Amino acid sequence: MFSPKLELFKFDACPFCVFVMDKIDDLNILVEMKDIQRDSESYKRLVSDTGKRTVPCLYIDNKPMFESSDIVAWLIENSDKLEKNS
Ligand SMILES: N[C@@H](CCC(=O)N[C@@H](CS)C(=O)NCC(=O)O)C(=O)O
């Protein structure tokens, strides 16, 4: 079964993050939220993995994807196969 672990690195005042989070809500997809402003471990992980501190960044089984429009397109394309919130 295709059920990658999804983690979204974000902060709430970022409009690109809000765009992605709204789509996650619409599609009811299970995604672990990592707020880089509230959680310094998540911030450090993002920077050490990618060399960047840009959000949003969706980790798909630990593989980072940047660009809100690419993330939203990927979520829509894979929505049927992804784990949903109960
Ligand atoms: N084109 C990007 C823009 C992302 C972006 O500019 N994010 C800002 C926050 S709103 C950011 O993380 N800036 C810090 C940085 O890039 O180092 C997208 O659509 O995801």
C-alpha cells in the first residue's frame, strides 16, 4: 500500500503555508505539522537536511519537497491513496 509518512514544515503567518494547509484540510489528509517557529528541533532538522529554511516544505517519507504549488499538485494527485484523518 502507498502510505508515505507526511510532515509539513511550516509557520502559520506564511501565506504559502496557509495555501498548503487549506488544501490538506480540504482533502482531509493525515499530515504531521512541524512549526519551525515554535519547535527549534524541526527548524534545525529542516536546515540540516536541506540547507534551506524556506517553508512550506513537505517531507514525503523524509524526502523534502519545496514550492507550495508543487506540494498542492502532489497532494491532489495522490489524495486517493493517502491516509486520511479519522
Ligand atoms: N515559492 C515559494 C515561496 C515560499 C516562501 O517564500 N516562504 C517564505 C515564508 S512566507 C520563507 O520561508 N522565507 C524564508 C526563506 O526562504 O529563507 C512557495 O510557493 O512555496
